Amino acid sequence: MILTFKVRHGKDLTMELQKARQIAEFALRTKARSSKEVKQFGLKSAIANQVLRKYSRNRKLKRVGSVKLTVPSQSIRAEETQLQIPCLKLSLPVTFRRDFSKVNQIELDNEYAYVSVTIPEPPLKEVSNWIGVDRNATGHVAVAANPASGKVWKLGKSAKHVHEKYRCIRRRLQRAGKYKKAKSIRNRESRIVRDINHKISKKIVDIAEYTNSGIKLEKLAGIRKNRKRGRRFNRTLHSWSFHQLQNFLEYKAKLRGIPIVFVEPRNTSKECSRCGSEGTRLGKKFVCPQGHVDHADANAGFNIALRPSTGRFNTDRDALKGNTDIPKGATL
């Protein structure tokens, strides 16, 4: 499994980043592929080759965006407590977990280093039961339910308030013509929601580990294409970060050997989790014709936990994604 850790490096790399940008613009213009063609810029060939590889081979790129210094694994020396980068005369403290088997690459900007490492995966556990997780665009972000104990955990209620608050702020800024500030507000909102999703996923995985349970999720691929319920609902739907939460759940569960499977989402909120009858949903209230009344999301969580799985385990799904040496986004 590949994780990327964010480490403050404490060195001024302004000159090297300027040289990397010049090489990127040169590569985009000339399609140069050898470090010999860009040696006049004065950047170390190990890093220059990585910049050329990105900007010369990708025909879809039309302009140079943010350029980082990419150091390949062969130019990194891993020690017990430090990572040495001789070409930049830089050493990074290993402040993250040290059980990695390989350093894949390091990307650096003027403040942080993004260290991509391979972490050994534990084998999947044999679980005794399953926890169903209902992800929602309104109300709580996730509601986890355990049919074995009857317990329900409602998580992430603040996310809706965060979206509403920052949407109002952006609207005012856009009306005033302050588009750059509106964009920075949008980025701040994304960081807050990302932090909420990290905390929710950690809590769910902790619950699954403590109760010796696996995790079941709805297969929500393509949901934004299938839902058309008016402008207001579409706005809520498109700010819903269900896929990000799923990614966080998958990698956190994989690190602890907890299996994740997927179920069909059809009628999980309409069927009664006790008798299977089709009930009535009124907002967040579910009413079964047989008399059972429950929170709609809790009822859906129980249904998800009780349904047979249709998707692959998380490790099987990752095996089909191709090159595992491509680093993911920063996790810390």
C-alpha cells in the first residue's frame, strides 16, 4: 500500500523551483526528453528528468501550473531516522511511521516535502459480523449501524453547517467581484470537510476493529448522474464528498486488515430493516407499515449491514488500478 506523508523541510528552495519551472516551460514548448538538453538551467539531472518526463510526454498539458521538485527513489538514501537527498543537500526527519519497505519518491515545494512510501499490508481479518455505513448528503455525513448489538453511531453533523456557511460567504464575495478571495474561501471549506471525513473514517474503523467487524458501504458510483431533484438538491449533491470518505475508509481499514465490501444501494432507506416491508420515509423518519418507527439513516445502516455484498474487497479493487508506484495525496 502506498501512502504519502507531508513533512516540513525548512530549506529555501526558491532557486531550484524557478529552474524547474523554466525546464517545464522549455519541455512543454520543445518536447525535450533528455537532461542534456536542459543542462543550461543548472538543475540536477535526477530532478530535471522527472520534470521532463511530466511535461514532455503528456500531450494534454497546455500550460505549466504548479511545479514541484520530484526526487526519484534511486536518488534518496533512507536511514533509520532520516531521509537523505544528496542532490539537494537536504535531510528530512522521519516523523511518520517507520515500517515502510520502500521510498517511492519525494516531491518538494518551498515549504513541504511529500514523501511517498510503500507500507506492508496486513492480511484481512476473519470478521464475525458487519457494520453498515450509510453516507448522506444531508444531516449526518455517515451513520454506522451494527445489527449484532443494535448500536448506531451518527457522525459528521457539522459538515452541513460548514457548507451552508461558506456558500453564503462565497455568494457575498462573488457579488462584490472578489473572485480570488472566493476561491480561497472554497479551498478553506474543502480543508475543513477533509478533516471531518478523516475523523469520521477513523472513528468507523476504530469501531470495526473493536467489535471485530467488517465494513459494508453502498456502491454509489454514478449517483450524481442519476439524481435530478431541483437546483437546491443538486447543489447539496455536488458538495457531497462521499467518494473522499470512501477513500479514507478504504486505506485506513486496509492498514488494520479490516475488510470492506459493497452492496446495492437500491431502497436501503425504504425497506424496513426488521421485516423487509416497504415503508414510508418522511425526512429523517422511517415508518414501517408493521408499526416499526426508526431514524431513516439508522434503518438504512442496518439494511446495508444485512445485505449480501456485490463488490470486491478493497485489496482486490486496488489490484486492478495499475501501477502501484504512483503516489497518492498527502495523508498527514
